Amino acid sequence: MPRAHHSQTPPALPARTGGRHELGQNFLVDTSVATAMADLVRTAPPGPVLELGAGAGTLTRALVATGRPVTAVELDPRWVADLRRVFAGRSPAVRVVQADLLTVPEPPDGHQVVANVPFGITTPLLRRLLAQRRWQTATLLVQWEVARKRAAVGGTTMLTAAWWPWYTFRLVRRVPATAFRPVPGVDAGLLVLARRADPLVPAQERSGYQHLVRLAFTGPGRDLATGLGRRLPAGQVRAWLCDRGLPQRALARDLTAEHWA
């Protein structure tokens, strides 16, 4: 796929590429992974890019090459200063914002989210993103096992099921720990979340739907019919399972997005 051309190459960032332990930083240093993420952004709907946790700018460079305006959010003031120096005057524009990725306001217009997510805050960030309304896709580097769970590989989790009617979760690839500095103890996974153009459940029914999901996953007993016993008669649930060719002792984790809807 053709790349956007620019007349100026940004200067190199400082040689230090390791993140700060107290901030949970494991910077992406593998440019091939950054390019793969940028290629995913190219296939997303039009709109600017919000990069959360820009760090040393490896991913920022690849995103600039897509030709889309980029807002790079970074908490560490040292890297903020470096990013502003490196990307000053770039076209398309690169706006560098010093902020916490868990509290930075969502842009007012449609956009794409990209992030190399600190492993320790993956779930809080996912919950925050899923509750937002304006981004179309989120291309995320997260811990490998988390990526598998969110994409329902081997079974659905409560978090995925709670948001499945409004989003898709796609596991793209495994990313080795050696792609980061410092090298984390586990591999990462490239996960893409996309907002459904046609939700499987109306937005106004979200609260009731998510309550049902919580009951199914946290109710007494392991199987779906028992777990939903506080909300629906077990016989009704078992009849529904039979109609769809599912085992009578099916678990909440066995259902697909369409089943949940």
C-alpha cells in the first residue's frame, strides 16, 4: 500500500529508549510492529489519530506516515519535551499533550485510538475506552493473555460479553517481549476494537443487558441456567439453549456475541 510522502524527516529521538519502571513503561522499539499498527489505522475509517502513551515516539513516527493528524499523549515530561522537539512543524500536524492516558479528555469528533498500553492499567483503560462514544477503532498492544481473553479465544469473559453488542474484538497477532525496552516478562498481543455500525442491542437497553451478563457470570452455580436463576426460570433458559443447539450445561463463557444479544 503506498505511503504518504513528506519532504522532511524528523530528527532522531535520544538514544535512551527504555521506559520508567514507576510509570509502567515498556517502550515499543520494533519498527515493524509500529508499521503493522499504522497499516491497520490506514484501513480504519477517516479521521485523526489519538495515540495514548507515546513514549519515545516509535509508534508516533509510523502514525505520521499514514498522513493523518496525530495527537500524541504522554505523561513523562522528559519524553513530552523530546516529542515536541522532534515533531515540531511536521505535516500532517503532530500535537503533543502531556496528560495521563486514563484521564485525558476524549476528542470532540470522530477519531481512531492507538496505544501501546502499560500492562498494569490495561483493564482500566479498556473500560474507559468502551464507555466513550466518538472513536471508531482502537488498535492496542496489550498483554498476550489479555488480548486472547478480550478476543474470546478459548471462551468469553464478562468484560467482552458486556460490550460485545456494540464492539468487535479482533486478535491480530502475537508480539514478542523482545519488541519492547525494557523487555517485559510476557509477550504482547495486537488487539483491534471496532465500533459496530449496527449494534446487536439498542443503546438504551445497555444497562439491562449488562446486568444480565453480570448475573450469568457471577450468579450461583457454574452453568448458565443456574447463574441466571435470579432473573429467569431455569426451564426457560434450558429451552433457549436447546433451541440454539447449545449444551444444557453450557457456561456463560461458551456464548457468542449473537447468543448474548
